[in-house]
Amino acid sequence: MAELEQRYADRPVRFLHITPGENAVQALDFQKHYRSSATYLLDHTYAVETAYRATSWPTDILVDAEGNIAGRWQSILEEQDRAAAVRLLDELLPKAGGGPPRGAVCVGDRCILPPPGHFFEMQPTMTADEHGRLHLVFVRDRAGVGELYHQRLTGDTWSEPEAIGRSPADDYAPYLCRDAKDGVRLVWCSNRAAGGRYDVYTQRFDGNEWSAEEAVTQPDDDAAHPRVVFDASGNLWVTYYRWVPWGPGRSRDREVYVRYHDGSSWSEETQISPTDVPRYEDHADPSIAADAAGSVWVTWSWDTHPKAESWAFAPTFGPALFARQLRAGRPPSRLEMVGVRAPTLQAAMNNATFAFLPEVLCREDRPWFAFEMHTIRGDHACGVTSYDPAQGFHAPAMLGANGGFVCSPRLIEDRRKNLWALWSAPVGKKQRYAIHAARLDDAGRWDKPRVVWSEPDADLRWPVGGFDADNNLWVAAVRVTPGNCVVAVHK
């Protein structure tokens, strides 16, 4: 696709890519990895996929200068199909010039991308340091090149955004956690390596300044979606997925890995996604958390897996969630399917349900998991479950069920150690996305979800949250309005 985009960059045609579901995060990873300049359209409600289910819905679309569809195809083009597409497009588009201006493609009164010269903001991440001071990092993107910005909360006032080390490279996918010593720890992806490959980097903020950056990965292909945590012994753990080459010029498989730093050196990279399955399967979007006993838990989404003789999981044909427990110096635990021991959740994880974009948080020695749940019947919920060695996975709470498409669930603890779930979902006649929250009470039951932040003329997406020293909840989200995306904060 990227080759075709570059070949016809001066022709009166624009490339659009349709991706189903609430997966702007994954779509951005694909766009970075394939060096794509296409405009990505998100089929949030699966309406396009449903309409074209019988005849292969279009993944990629070509639009001419008048907005007409000039061509479409379903999936990755093989060599013979690409050659045929080139012959056809050369015939249809012999001249350069014309077409909608780049960076300002609009449908009706809604701009798909901001105008040239503008920036948009995305991917907020928030955490508190050891003193309860909240820190926020996000990406400010100009024409496909991201730069990281940092803000701190003092009282009720956030500092002005400050750039974290200025670099001409494309930096994105930041994630914060509390540092084991003091301050906060950051991981992110950047293409500053030789050859423009995306690697994972880390650095620490000690309360006054940022340390020098350090590379975590040096793979033979792009790495993405990093997450970081410190275990009870002070070891620094980083998980991520990376693309694995299939051969010259081809890269499709994604696998999940971890490394840890024991204070003196990095461990070897360990693949924790299974190796005894077909390589075309996707393992992506990991999350990591540390328990009180010195272990860490990693969960991730695994797309379309058949039944294998080496483990007893039922096959699925959509994303499902898996997890492993790890400890420094030991091999990973057995593979766990999140929910496989609970009949109600196993039923929810069958072929009719998609579960993805997981989040894990440990309370003492028990990991809790939150995730998006979508069914082909149109049911949606923020799913939350927990695991203990004696009882396995508990039946899930389905928060905000059927209240609309669920976006990016998060788990956070307040200063009193209460567990909260946070997510975005549409509300009202306009179906604007708003931020929802629910708290787990002392009896182990979830409160009725409530809207904690909404705006009448904007969508609030991809939320993160934290509690300040006075136990006030602060939420950061991407405020989406026609032609603009900015990171906003709400108390």
C-alpha cells in the first residue's frame, strides 16, 4: 500500500483505509509500521463491515478529485494483484495534479485531518509520583511527526506543556509509571534509530529534569505499544510487541516480548506470546502490572487462534485475551486465557465476541483485567475480571453494557486503595463520547457507572486518570471536534 501511495502521490487520487471497531491506537501502529500516508477511517460501529460482509467489505479505497470511489480492494495486495493495480491506475490516472488538498480531506463539515501547518494531540498517559503529584505526557503531532510533551499538577493548576527533548524524529506511544526511586518513568516509540526503524526508549524524570534516553529494543523490525512497571524488588520491566519479518520486504507477524533491568543491565529479550502456533497470528497491545509478591503480569490481545494440541483453549476467530505471570530470573508461567475457568466469561469469549485493548492492574497479589467487549450482535461493555490461584478467573462485570461503543477501558486506584474503572462511551441524542467511571465497593460490587465528564459539542476519547494527594480524580482525554484533536484535562 505504501508503495502505491508514494507512486501516485502527485496524481488526483487519495488513498483511504477503513478499519473496523474502536482501534485508532492499532490503526496508528499500522500506519507507522507500513509508512503509510493514507487517511484512516474508523468503522466504529462495524456498519461498513456488516454491510459488506457477504461480498467482502472494502479495506482500502481510492477517491478521485470529485470524491468518487475510483477503486477498492479487500486486503493486502499480493505481488500479482499489485502489478495489476499499477497497470490500471497508470491508465486511469496518467496526469499529475488535482485532487483534494493533502492534510485537509473533509466529509461534509467534519475534517478527517487537520489543515496543513496545524498540529493535533493524542495518546495521553498519566501517573502519580511517590508524593502524589500527577504527571501527564502526550503526543503533539505535526504532519505525521510526533513530539512528546510533559505537564505537572501543582494544587489545581497544570503546568504549561514542555517538550521532552527536542528531536526531528517521530516520537509516539508514550506510557508513564511511578519510578522505583522517585519521580516517574517513561517509555515510548521513536524512529530515531539508523534506518528509521521504530524502537522502544525509556527515560526517568526525577522531579526536576529528564534523564538521558536509553534504548530498550534493537530488533530487526519495528517495535510498538510499550508499557512499563517496577516489580517489588525494584526491577524495571518493559513489555511491547514487535513485528517479525517473513522475508525480504514483508512484515506481518506480531509477537509480544518483555525485558527487565535489574539495576545493572538488561535481561535478554523474552518472547511471551506462544511459539507453537501459526506465525500469521497477531499478538499485540500488551499491558503489564506488578503484584506485591515480586511477580509481574502481562496481558495482551491474540487475534484468531486455532486449537493447538499443546493447550486446551477453544479456537476463536476474533481477538481474545491471554496472560502470563513472570518473575525475574525465571521462565514465564503457563499461558492463561483470561476467563477460561469461568463459564460465563468463557461464553463471552466465544466466536461471537471480540475482546481487546486489555489493561491489567495488580492489587496486592491479585491481577485485575479490564477490556473492551464487543459482540457481532451489537452488544458493548467495559469488561472487568480478576484472577486468584485458588479460584481462577472470576465471572466478569460488564460495566456500561449496551450503552454504546466502549472506548479504551482503564483501571486506577485512588489514595484509599479503592479500584476504579474508567472508559469512554457515547451519551445523549448526539451520541457524543463522554467519560464514564465506576468504583468497586468494599463488598466487591461495582457501583452503577456514571458520567464524570461530557461536553455537548465534542467527543472525549481515549481517557486516562489519576488521583491527586487529596484523592481528587483527574481525567485526561482527547477532545475531538471537527478538524481538531487536543488533549484536555478535567477534575
